[in-house]
Amino acid sequence: MCIGIPMQVYEMQEYSAWCAESEESAKELINMMLVGEQPAGTWVLAFRGSAIRVMDEQEAMQVKAALTALGQTMAGDTSHIDTLFADLVNREPPLPEHLRTQVKRHD
């Protein structure tokens, strides 16, 4: 399984940027060639030392919460799962568009 990590840009340098997962974490030099130059404060999804796409802050926080939930679950603690997936609790998952058309045909 491949897992990207949301990281925030702190400082651009030609084709790379100093990024970190949070203010408290160590900064890493991330290759920015796939996403181009980004201003400080921008969130990117980083995988194996490269930014693979730009993301907004809300999505970055959702991914960070999901990664926290994954870590807690692997450690045997599932007591906070609902708070970490608040956007998914008590909602019906939407069908992809190609399946919605199939359901409409059978109604």
C-alpha cells in the first residue's frame, strides 16, 4: 500500500521546497517538479520525497485524521474512530456517476 503524507510548504528553492507535516515536525526537502512552484502555506500530498499534487487545507486535515486513525487502529485503539472520520459518520456513501445511471435505469 502506498500512503501519501500531507505536508505544508514553508520555503521554495528552485525545484524543491522545505515542507513539514506540522509546525512541530522536522522540515524535509521535497521535490516539487510535479506540482510546480507553490507559495508558503500551500498543502501538498508528498510520497517518497516528491509532492504529487496540491491539496486544500480541509483535505489535508481529513487525510491527516485518517492516517491518525490508521495508526491508532493498528495499535489496537479504535475508541476515537468516529471523531477522526467525522465527515463520514451518519451519511450514506454516494455512488459513482456511472453506477447512479445504472440504478436509475432499474427504478
